[in-house]
Amino acid sequence: TIEKLVARGCLRTTRMGSRAYEQYLELVAADSVDALGRGESAALSYANEVRGIVVLDDRKAKRIGRARFPNCDQWTSIELFRQARKAGAISKREMAKIVQLAISNARMHVLVEERKWLVELGL
């Protein structure tokens, strides 16, 4: 649960500021072609506010994020995994297992240009 992750120091809860909240509301209330779900809207608005990195796999969210928040760094889940692997935080074998589960169970989207890394993992 979230409480366990917070207790272990793996996760921190926070609130977005008023400007980020305004941006969030604009994103969820936009016309359907430019509207995003609550999670993607919150992630983009907050990451932009704190000048952080947002992890998005949805093409529409990435498109809108680039247009609305050009200075906000965007990574895909694969890029997040690659950075963890590069830092030596996870073995190749464990990483392959994690990525396979993310693809099969969480329906994680993999961009064409990221598929080479999957082959390197043995997937």
C-alpha cells in the first residue's frame, strides 16, 4: 500500500501549488482532443511546477505535455528502467523480469525506438 511505501521512505506524498492545480484543471477540462485523465494531468502539472521529470507512456499525454510544458523533462517507463539499470540499481535479469511484467500485466507501451533495449535485455 501507499502507506507502506511512505513508511519505508520509497515514496513521499505532497500537494501541488495553486498554479499547478489551475493547470491540472485546465488539462482535465479541455476539449476531448486535448483533455487528459486525472493522473496524467496531475503528473504533468506537478512535474512542471517542481521542474521534475514526468514519466509518461501515453502518446496523447506526451504530445500535450510537450506543447503545454516544453521545459518539463519527459521520460517513458522504459527510460526510467534504463536509468535504473545504468545506475546499477537492478541486475539485468531482474530488469528483464520487471519490464516483462510491466508489458504483460500493466500494458506498458514501448516506443519503436526503445525496442532495441528490450532485445538487449533478452526479451
